[in-house]
Amino acid sequence: MLEGVRLVSDMLDAGVIPAYVLFDPEHLAHTAAGQSLLARLYGIAHTYEATSVAIKAASDTNAPQGVIAVAECPELPIPAHDFVLICDEIQDPGNLGTIVRSAAAVGVDVVYCTPGCVDVYAPKTVRASMGSILRIPIRTDAPLASLLPILTGATIVAADGVDAAIPYTRVDWQRPHALIIGNEAHGISPAARSIAQHCIAIPMHHGVESLNAAMAATVILFEAQRQRGNS
């Protein structure tokens, strides 16, 4: 389910055909972006005008933006990859959506989610991703053991706060890497720790113990982008 002008527009831009769309024309007419989307919706099958009451009843948010779409999320092909992100039992939908958004922003080739992760297509996850789930290959329910053959040739690093961890800035991110981001409360799982070749950490000051999973992933991913020279 995609809610709001931005997400529904992103869906159409990605060439995704919706199963159906509910929209309130009066609400959409209030903004230029809404008017633009409204003009597109009238040319698409399975789009239905609805009252604000109906939109609110169907919405997952407190302040609906006048449009809701339901669509099959495309399974984008995985390219030849040397920059992989593994979400290991991330359970907060806002965190997972933000991580996917950051991964898309820096050019990660594919995101794998282990079986313990929250649903990547839950409404809150989709909103937090700001449409990025439509732009980057994602594979769900991917056991870590099944990924080992895929990751041959890549250095597997796990974000962890252990004493032996090396600063994330000392990693040579220009080489093929797979980065594991672990659970918000418990960190990386024993299975993830067993396959990680190195543990990395973000140095902290003033007694701060850690960043949340989405913030930590974003900091590390953008350092990797800086080294890789991606724009």
C-alpha cells in the first residue's frame, strides 16, 4: 500500500501498474503536485474517486493526503554486485524503510533482509523509504547461510560495538563488500557474527553507547559512497 502524492507518483514513474487507486479529487486539487497526479490518474485503469471519509478509513496515517494505491511491488533484477547490504533482524519499520532509502541513495546493488526482519512492504516501511523500495533490488526472507555463495569474493563486515571492532573509516570500501546491520536491541545475530570477517564500529564520544540502526547504517553507507566516488 502506497499513501500520498509522492509515493503514488513514484509508483507511476517506476512503471508499476496499480491493482487499484482511491483518490479524493478535491484534496488533490489543493496543490500543484496533487493536480499533476490527478491528471495522470484519470488515464489509468482501476482508479476510483472516493470521499475524504473513505480515504481516511482506508489510510494507515492520521492525516491522509487524498490518495492511496495498492500495487504489486516489482522484483527488480539483481545486477552484478560488489556493494551489498544485509539487514539482519531489523524490527522497526521506520528503521528498515530509512535504511532502504539510504541504500538506494548511495548506490547499493541489492538489499537482503533476513527472516527476522519486519515486513519491508508494511505501510510504515514503505513511507519511510520514500519510494526507494521501487528503485533498488530487495530480497526478503534471505537466510544468512544462503547468502554465502552469493557473497563469494566480497568482504563481509558487520556493524558492531565490540571492543575488537575497527573504525568504519578504516575499511577500504572501494573493494567488494557486504555490510550487515543488526537488530536495534540486540545488535547482529550469532549467525551474522559467525560469517562476518570483520566487525566495524562508529567511534562515539561523551559516553554515547550507540546510534540507532538506521542512523548507523546511513553514516557507514555514506562513508562507503565517499570512498567509492559515487555521486
